[in-house]
Amino acid sequence: MQTEVNQRKTRGRLGRDVQSKIGQQLRAMYDDVVSDGVPDRFTEMLRKLDEGKETEQDKGSNG
Amino acid sequence: MTLNPSLRDAMLAAVPSLRAFAISLSGNIDRADDLVQETLLRAIANIDSFQPGTNMSAWMFTILRNLFRSEYRKRRREVEDTDGSYAESLKSHPEQNSRLEFQEFRAALAKLPPDQREALILVGASGFSYEEAAQICDCAVGTIKSRVNRARTRLADLLAIESSEDFGPDQSTRAIMAAGGRG
């Protein structure tokens, strides 16, 4: 109950608990994505780029 | 030029939070992953301009942010509807947006001006200092501070308006809030 009153009172000036709730939500939303880790798509892409470079270099050094 | 394995590892290590940043900016997972991919390619192509010993993550955030900015400006020229388009895209393609449980919060975030949104995320979620965020956004530290403050005030307003009684969709947050209210 107290929280509701506080929220209404602080519409103009941001209350400390409103601010910390925003922070919590923001981090929860963000960390939810971070917890996916690195999707295969990106590790694969870097691996292919590396391989591609190596084959190009091989071709170059043969000439 | 072959990418140094330690640099490649540092790049990959930055990917999870780059994605979180990109999704927060664009509101769309597919676009976010394309942005991250483009960021990786640019980072690799420009690795010579990376100063060893500096923060790889901050460097890549700068690249991603600039990519998003130039794309946003381009779209803004093409599409007249400047404030509404992003919010609309959230509404019309809910299945493309990430986790449903954060939808309300994301919708509110989407209503912030891009300057404020990115500042809030960098400082409030990515964990960058005001100084680092200022570097990433290429502006003064004071500017970042005021953007973050305005973003918080606006979000508090938006969320209070959209759900007058409870804040945020999940129970645990509400429990934390209740505990905080008593103290």
C-alpha cells in the first residue's frame, strides 16, 4: 500500500524505490538475453572466416 | 591477415551483451542478430584501429551503436512516421520480439527517444561507467547523465500509466518491491 502511494506521489520527481525497480527490470530484461551466450551463428561465422583466410593464404603462397 | 585468437575470443566474449544491447535498441531479435553480425565483420575488418589493452567490449559497442544509428537515420528519411514506427513494429510482430515476460517493459522502453534509450541501457544494464558510455555515444559525460535521468523519469511515468497498480509483469519483482516498500 505504501508503495502505491509513493508511486503516485513521485510522478514528477523520481522516488528511490521506483528508480531501483526500473533498474531491476532493465537488468533482468538484458541479462535474459545475455544468458543465451554466443549463438552458433557467430562462432561458425568466425570459424569460416578463419578457414577462408587460411585457404586464400595457401593459394597465395603456392604462386 | 589472420585474426589473432585472443582478439577473436575477446570479440566472441562481447557477443552476448552486444546482442542484449542490439535487441534493446532495435526491439527485434532478427535485426539485432544482423547488427551483431555486421558489427563482428566491421570489427574484424578494422582490427588494426583497435588499441590493444583497451576495452574490446566498449569498442564493439561503439561500432554497433554507430551501425544502428546510421541505419536508423536512413529509415527515418524513408519513413515519415518517426516516433510511431518503432513502437508499431513491436505491436505488429510480437513473435519476433524477445521474451514475452518483458514485453511491457520493452514497449515502454521503445517509447523513449533513441538517445535516452541507449544511454539508459549502457549505464543501467550493460554496466558501463558514465565516462565509457559517453565515449561510446560520442558525447559529453554530463549529456549521458541527463539522458539517463530523463529516461528513468519517462519510464517511471510510462509504466505507472500503463499499469497503475503493479509494476512489471513478474511476481518476484513485485515481491522485491513489496519488501522494499516496507523498509
